[in-house]
Amino acid sequence: MHRRTWVALAAVAATAFAAPLAQAQAKDIKIAIIASKTGPLEAYAKQTIVGFNMGLDYATGGTMAVAGRKLVVIEKDDQGKPDVGKAALAAAYADDKVDIAVGPTASPVGLAMLPVAEEYKKVLLVEPAVADSITGDKWNRYIFRTGRNSSQDAISNAVALDKAGTSIATLAQDYAFGRDGVKAFKDAVKSAKIVHEEYLPTNTTDFTAGAQRLIDKLKDQPGRKVIFVIWAGAGNPFKIADLDLKRYGIEIATGGNILPAMAAYKNFPGMEGATYYYFGIPKNPVNEWLVANHYKQFKNPPDFFTAGGMSAAIAVVEALKKTAGDTNTDKLIKTMEGMSFETPKGKMTFRAQDHQA
């Protein structure tokens, strides 16, 4: 009896010590965030990274851990180049052994990264690359997206501009973001008339020739005349106003952007369009936390891509909480399909069929 008692006590003691020991030895959860930390979209990338880290802090209650597993973030710079982004994601999965990846900033980089996620059978949560094709014809089951897509942008902007008797010409950058954006906008417009599409290189600084083609297509149109701009990063397409558009009764319209870019909007009072996020609009606890803590840390408000980065982080933590820290890819996918989570914009839900929030 004495021997059996000692054996039982030893077993209880071993279990008591094993639990905290196992927790202490729990493997870190590694997350890669790949963004254009250098290049024309640098400002967007920096906001995304800030928002992502703040989102992890918020969603974990400051512990930076889920189910006893520490969250480790590995940052990589894709320089806005598809080949660099593709290599960075492959290195994150193969060498860094990350459990999940987030990013990138630019749509062409995102499209290059999609097959890498499929090859390594690991989740890539796209934020903030916008092109429809990411969750459209180039999509695979390992891709989720908290960032908005071109169609969501287009439908929102069409609400402001799609009216009978309106002629619209588009001005966009000649790459996936611009072309997908225009296609989606054209599909969303039902009553207005699209009379011209103007595509210019992403690094354009002189908009004179493009603006003249836009004017020529619009100036003799009856009714309201609008140039709808889809532009990101470097260059100032609003310089087309220097050609005295008012003389031809031509207006400019566009969607929202980061606060420094929107400073140029002050020159166009009455301009209409839709915005993805502005810190003063959403009224919910997550946004209140973001605004208060961003002011506390940086002495200024959160911006367009800060909210996106935070949304991505909350989605990651919510999924990990639901799997009790299990990073098995199939389990994560099953958990995230149809999953709802609170963000600075309000509640988001991943559509089961294409994983678009």
C-alpha cells in the first residue's frame, strides 16, 4: 500500500510540474509581415506594420501570446518588386518556418506571392493589396484577405458618381491595381457613361499629355463630366487640374487615401467619392482604442492603412484563439472560412467561397 501511495503521489507531482513546463516550452508562433518598406508605397507599408503590431497588442490584451504561445513577428521588405516579394515569402516559409504570412502592399507583388503560399501549403493573409484577381481568378485556398478589393472600392465610388447624364473618363496607373480598379468601376457603373480610359506609368510626374487626352474625350460631352482617378503612391495626378478643367466644366473625383495625400483634396471642394477608412468616422470600441493609443504613441491619428494592419492582426489572433494556438494549416483554413471578427471599421467576415473579408 505504501508503495502504491508513493507511486500515485509521484504521478500527481509529475503532472503538476509537467503542465507549466510544457507551457514554458510551447513553441513560438511565427508570423511574417511582408511589405514595401522601401519604394513608392513605403508610407502605406509603414502604416500597415504599425497597425499590425498595435492589432496584436489589442487582440492579445498586451500579452503578445495565444494559448501560451508567444507571437513572434518577422518583418521583410519586398521593395515593391514581385520577384523580391516572391523570394521573401518563400524564405519566410522555408527558412524562418513561419506559421502564417501577412502582406504585401502592392498588387503585383501579391499576385507573385499567391503560388508560393500554395506551394508551401501555408496561409497568406493579404493586406492591403487590392487587385480583384487576388481573390478572383488567381486565388487559391491558402489566400485570405482583410484588405478591400477593387470591386468593393468601385461599388462604393459608383454610389457617388453613377448617375444618368454623367460622362466619366478614368485615369489610372498602368498595372494590376489601376487596371483591376478601372475594370471593377466600369462593371459597377450602370447609369453613367464611361467615355475613355487613360493609363499612365506608375512613376509619372508629367501628366500633361494624359490630361489633354482626357479633356479631348470629355469636353464636348453633354451633362456632367467627371475624371475619376485611381492612383497610389508616387506622383500627383491632381496636377491635371492645372490645365483649367473648369473651363470645360470637367470635375475630378477619386476615392480616399492616406491623410498626407488627401491634403491635396482641399483644392477640390465638393469632390465626391468613397473612402476605406477615416479615423473620425467609425464608432466602435476597436476604433476608439486604436485612435486613443495611436495618439498616445505617435501624437497623431491612425490612417488608412493603419486600420487595415490592425484588422489583419485581429483576424490572425482570432483564428489562433479558435484553434487554441494550433497552427495546422487545414485547421486554420477551416476556422477562418466564414469567421467574423471586430475591426476598427466594424465587423468583418471572411466569405467562405473566396476568403475575401
